[in-house]
Amino acid sequence: MSISLRVSFAPHLLLHSTFRRNSSGRRCRGFTIRIRSYQAMASAEAKATQPQTLDSKESHYMKLLSRSCKAGKFNESLYFLEYMVGKGYKLDVILCTKLIKGLCSSRSVDKAVRVMDILESHGEPDVFAYNALVSGFCKAGRIESAIEVLGRMKSRRCPPDIVTYNILIGCFCTRGKLDLALEALDRLLDDKCRPTVVTFTILIEAALLQGGIGDAMKFLDEMMSQGLQPDNYTYTAIIRGLCREGMVDAAYEFLKSLPSRGCDPDVMSYNVLLRGLLSYKRWEDGEKVVGEMLETGVKPNTVTYSLLINSLCHEGKLDRAKQLLDDMISRGLKPDSYSYDPLISAYCKDGKLDQAIEFMNFMISNGFLPDIVNYNTILSALCKRGNVVHALEVLDKLAESGCSPNVSSYNVVIGGLWNNGNRSRALDMVEEMIDKGINPDEVTYNLLISCLCRDGMVNEAIGLMRDMERSGLQPIVITYNTVLLGLCKVHKIDMAINVLAEMVDKGCHTNETTYIILIEGIAYARHRAVAEELAKDLAMRNVFSEDSLKRLNRNFPKLNLFREIPN
């Protein structure tokens, strides 16, 4: 049996199986499915880029440029722009700015630079146009190019404004470069720009992630010393940072201090605190916070209730969670999938699948159509119970319910079919999935690779891993570990070592599971001395956790290195 997921070129995913056998032993037809819609799109796009016979009036070209921008046909827009320049027509800086933004959003930053070149040569770019280009470079990760734009701005006597610097500072902070963000802040001040609330909020959020609460509070003090009043977003960022550090009580006190700071907490501030409290299972304090919200006139929203319902479901308090849901509806709030799904998941986890389905009917009777998240929860529960036939029925009826299945839906059912011994039907589901324009994702590949290895079909699993790479998806450590385990089980140690070398060469970091698999695989292949030597070497490098050392000690009791580790 050979399985191959191939890509003829980037978006064209091909699923090909040379042959399969059905339950009666007869050979089933091979299948080859391609997604051809991209070909049609490419053809239409090629036609769209061809110039049409146009009125020579300047306004007509301007309208065409504007329409193509609105339609997202940015290559066509660039063609019109270059045509207009060739005719000596005047450029509209606002339209050019829209084109720069559009090209940047479609990952064509170099073409956006071409627009700026044209604008500088035949027009007068303003700070908005330059900011659009700076933002495009930052989103593309081209920080040095973004900084170079500042030089272009100054040479054109168009000085950067606070928005320019906020874009740069935000870019540095997002990439964990707080030091560069502070340099940009100094440069901002040198250019006589005044930081805003947004500037300091960006820095506070970065400090909370990289420097800690102390640095964040220093930025807050500096902000206020400059006469800037922090807003709810700023204060909420600090509350979130305190909760992330486990300082939930401090976050609670900080929220209560906000009125004295001239800022009444809003529902977002309360929700962040509530999430922090509930993450530490402080349900009573969570209820207290909700009570305070109501006392101060802050109305809980859907997020508030969803957080409470989710927490209660995790604690197994389903009746109380259901009461909260009813209370939520009575207050005129419309539950979403994040409100309903914790209850559905909890019923399924407790083996109360009938109640989960009954609850979904309750959702529908209340005017809320279950979404794909809810259906996937039911599909997963059915497959875990071994009721794959029912899962297939649910999957088939999804479209009728106005809810199309997604890749996760298929992954659940494919795994359920394979685990129930129905390989042929599982592969049919992969074919059906691709036929509907749903491309396999990393989970699909890893699932199939795991199934193949578990059934001893390691060569097919490796072939599928190659197809995974050709499709533009990179195998992760779990993928490699699965293949290594499969190879070790069939005593193909040389191949396992080659896969390990490939893994390292491709920059995929090994973990202790990788080495445990290899050591035990070598031992099971009757090369125990080699396995013991490798185990000793890796232990001396502190690769293993205490639990892993205990496991090795049990498997290799003669190794003195592990005798001190208690069983």
C-alpha cells in the first residue's frame, strides 16, 4: 500500500494512492485529485492585467486606478499608475497611498516601493504615504528597510511623525527588541515628536513581557509625568501582566485603584482580572468581581459569562454553569460558541453524549445555530466512543445545517475511522476532503503518519512526510518522533539515525522523547551496549528530566549512572 500527498505546484494539492484493497480483498481504484480553481483564478488574473482600450482623459484613468484598488487588483492598479506616469498625468497621493497599503497587505512590498519611487519622482508623497510603507516593511519583518524610509522622509523634507515612530516602536516590541524600541523613543524625542498614550502603552506591554512589572510601572510613571493620562487599554495591559506573573491579588488591588487614578474600569478590565482569577480556580473571588461589576454599573458581557461557564465546566459544576447560561440569556445577551462549547465538551467528557446532543437542540430552540466548533466537539466524542457510523452521519448532515465542515472535522473522523480498522474509508475521507477544497493541514499529515507507523507501514509514512514538505508544511518534532518510533519498532535503526540527522540538519530541535525513542529502539534491536553508552553520554549532557532518568534506570538497571535516582 502506498500513499502520497503531492503538490504539483504551491496551491495544487494532489492526493494520490497507487492502490488500496477493500475488505473483500479486491483492488480499489487509485485516485488522483487536484484543486484546479487556482488555475482558473490565475487565468482570469492574467487577462485582467492586460490593458484595455481606454479613454485618454486623465479622470478616466484615475477612476480605473481607484476601482482596481477597491477590487483588490493591485497589480492592475500598478499598471494603470505606470501608464499614467508615462502620459504625464498628475498623480493623486491618496490613491497612491491606498495602492501602497494594498500591495503591502498582499505581501508585495517591493512593488509598494516602486509606487513610492514613482510618487517621489512625479508627485509629492506625504507622511501618510511614507507611514504606509514603513508599516508594510515592519509587517514583512524588514526592519532595516523600515528604518531607511525615515531617511527618505527627511531627505524629502517630510519629517516622521508620532505615527511613524509608533509603528517602528510597535514593530521592535513585537519582535522582543525592547532595547531598539527605546532607541526609537530617544530618536523620536530628538526629532521634537511628543510621545502619546499609544506610545507608552506599547512600551508598557513590551516591558510586561520582557522586563517585568517593575519596568512597566516605570513607563507608567514616566507617561504620567509628561502629562499623559493612561486610558483603560493601558491599565488593562498592566492588569493582564500582573495576572500573567501570578500576581492576581495585586492585579485585583490595582483594578480597585483605577477610579483614584481618574479612570473607571470597564468590562474589558474586569474580564482580564476575571480570567486571571479563574485560571487559579478562585471561583468565589470571580463571583465577587462580577458582583462588583454590577454594583458599579459595568454590565457583564458575553465574554464575562463565557469565562465563568468555562471555569465551572472544568470544575464539573455543570448545573451551575447551565444556570449562568440561562441568566445570560435572560439579560438579553446572545451566547456564542465559546459560551455553549464548554458545556457540550463537559457532557461529552462525562460520557453524557445524549445530553450533549440534547443541549445542542436546546441551543437551536433558543435561536442559536451551533457552529463548527460545537459540531467538532460532538464528532470527537462520537469517534472516541467508537461510534464512527454516527459521526459520519453528522458529518454528512453538516452542510444541511448551514455549517460546512472544516479540516478539523475531517481530521477527527479520519482518525476515528483508522482507529476502528477502516483504513480504506479513512483514505476516502481524505479524498473527499480535498475534493471539497479543504487542504490537509499539519494535523492531517501527522495523524496519517502516526496511523501508518502504528500499523508498521513506515516507508509509506516517510513518503507522506516528504509530501508534507512538498506541500509547504514543515514536519515538527512530533512528526519526526513518530517516524523514529515506527522505524525502531521494525528494527530499522540505520534509517532512524538518518532521520534524526535530517531532523537536526533542517533545524527541527530534538527533545528528550526523541532520544528516549532512539535509545530504547537501539536496545530492542539487540544493540544494548550501544544504547547504554548513548544513554550515559546524553545523561551527562543533562538532556533528560528526572522522570526520564527513572525510566532509563528501569530499562537499564546495570547503568551505575542512574542508581542514585529513586524508583
